Amino acid sequence: MDKVLKETTNYSAEDARFMEMAIELSVKNIDSGGGPFGAVIVRDGEVIATGTNRVVPNSDPTAHAEVMAIRNACAKLETFQLTGCTVYSSCEPCPMCLSALYWAGVSRICYGNTKDDAKAINFDDSFIYDQLELRYDERSIKCEHFMRKEALRAFRKWDEKEDKVEY
């Protein structure tokens, strides 16, 4: 089964405008010490937030454009859910960013460059996908499981909490 998403030619002028914003952010970010990635989060035709890759300037491996945009949007909206939002990213989201976008509950993801385009300039995430397919004892990062009984205390407390906010 072919998992590659074919590039669409069926997008609106508004989509093109927001994607161009993400692309422009990615280009300008290089001059400020960041990586070549930009993201724009939009809801109902309004830009909620933007983000650029700040991994090196922030000394933060999680400071990818999409994650930064999510952080900015959630702070602005004072919520952890971005339901109804579209993310325009200059590049196909990496596994971490894709997971964050799912957790944030966005409704749509649009991207310009592909993960293969990123791989061609040494931003290669395929090893992460490969690692996820392996058994824990075969992964390059050692994973150890212990003290489950003790750790379950927090889960029991959460489960019993009557005023918790589900997410």
C-alpha cells in the first residue's frame, strides 16, 4: 500500500497565503540562527500563532516549528486543545511534531516540503520510525521497566479525582 501523500493542486488562495507565511518564516529563520522550518496555526481564517525552529538558539531539541507554534497558540487561547485549527508547516511534521499536533487536536495539517526533502539536507527522522518498530530490547536507547506498583499510585489518584480535566 502506498503511504505517500501525493501533492495536491486543489487548495484555496487562502491556503496558499498561509503556506507562503510558513515558508517565509522558514526562510527568514535561517538568518536568526534557527533551522529551515516554519509553521502557522490558523482558525476560521485568522492566524492564531506562528512558530519557527529554535532548536539551536534555545538549546532545546523540542523547539521545532510546529511545537513552538502549538505552545504559542495554546498560550494565546489559554487552552490545550486546538480543535478547528489548521496547521500550515513549511515541511512535513517529524514524528514528535506529528504526535504533538494529534495531542493538540488540530483538524488539518498542510505542509510544503516532504520528509524526503528534509532527509536530503540531513534532517532525517527515519531512524525514529525504525526504532518504534523494534522491541524495547532491540532499540538503540536502553529502555528499562521497574517500580510499576509504586508508580501506579499517581494513576489511582488521578482515576479517583472527581474534578480532573480529561485530555
